[in-house]
Amino acid sequence: MHREVSALISLIEDPDEEIYCQVKKELHRYGDALIPQLEFYWEANSFGPLFNRRVEQLIHELHYGGIYRRLREWKESDQDLLEGLLILNRYYYSTESEEELKQRVLKIRQDIWLELNDFLTALEAVNVFNTVLFKIYGFQGVHHHSHGHLTLSDLLNTKLGEPLIIGALYSWIAESLEIQLPAINMPGYCILAYEEMDLNGRPEILFYVNPHESGQIMCLEDLELMMKDLQYPYDTRFFQSCSRIEWMARLINAFINEAMAKQDKDKVQELRALQSLMLE
């Protein structure tokens, strides 16, 4: 296979566009596993500018194709929200180690777990989360119209996060510790609902948490007042739980808005395809 791929790569700079299209089609069959080999040839710089330009484009196409495939598999499987965040992170940071990012998240989870016990009330448990995340680690919410704070890497490296990503970290850690803090569908924010089972085995919301504001505790009246201040029409759907797929679609929509603000039409098109995948 290596010899066959090398032969195809050598034809990338063929000036005949029809030949190049056929070569590209064949190389696409190998998927994103081919990227390291293409990068090796690109770094060797033994070909001309046409080769380098086409290889750069091919690497990007293979990288995006891998993201799309993985996201589709994630949607169809039982993988959790953290895995989805790692896939989206790969779209922006193709060389960053997903395993290293995951270990950093698990270290935060462990620090919270060490402070929890079965005798804590719901409010006390949330206070543990808030102390570790916002006082010890120093995470902060940033305004949702700012740029560059939407991915897991952004959050872990800068300690700054927009509502959806900082809420995702909070909610995933809680769920992994068997504490139910799913997001609700309130637009523009990421509000978590602290749920416990009632006597009939149905989830009951005790209160709400706003991770974007250092884990602020809120009641239903607070949310209704927030919606009024933001001039949102009252809609009971805003208080329904947000699924992991809906969460990812909302996060991708934030990526789209950022790309539109930067007038990056190609990225907008790619991200809209990923969003459509989540919504179909």
C-alpha cells in the first residue's frame, strides 16, 4: 500500500486537472490516516508550489472528512459529551493530543470527587464544584460575543470560556460523578438544572446553576426575570433538557457565528454541514 500511495502522491502536481482529480479521488479513499504521509512529503519540499498548494488543500479535506465521519459515529453511538467536545476541538486544533486534553479534564474531575461525600446536600455539592472550578482552577465565563473561547483547548489553556463550553465541562464532570446537571434549552446561555429523583422515580428540578457566572444558583423566577430582561418571549421549551446532540448543534452554531464575524466563508460552509449532521 505504501508504494501505491507514494506513486499517487508523486502525481499530485500533474498539470492535467483531470488526472489530478482522479489522483485526489484515489487518495481520499485512505481517509485522514494519510495525513502524516502527506505532511512528510510537504515538509520535504522537494516538489513545486503547485504540489504544495494541492497537498495543503488535500490535507484539509481529509482532516475535515475525518471530523465529519467521527462526529457522525459519535451521534450514532452512546459516546458522551466529552468525546463530542474532543472531536470539535480537533477541527480547530488538529495536532493537539486528545488524550492529554482528556487527562486534564479527568484531573479536574478527580479534584472535585475528592471533596464530595454522600452526606452533602445538593447545594453543598454544587459549592464543591464552584470552589474547585472557579476558585482553585480559576475558570471564568466570558461574554458570548467574544472570540476564541469556544473550544475545550481554549477553556483549559486560557481559563476563559463562553457559556456553552464552560457549561459543558461543568455538566460532563457532574454526570460522570452521577450528579444530574443537564443543560436546558434557554437561548444565549447555558443554564444547568440540578435534578434528583422524586418519590415516583421522576426527575425533579431543585434549582438551576449558571456556570458562566461562577456557578451562580438560580431559581425559576430568576430565569423568568432573565428572559424578560433579554426580551425573550416566554416559551416552556426553553426549560426542557438539552440533549447531547442538541448541545453540540448549539455549540457548532456558536462556531458558525464566530466564522461569519470573521467572514470566513469556507469555514462557515463546513460548520453548517456539521450542524446539519447534528440536526438531521
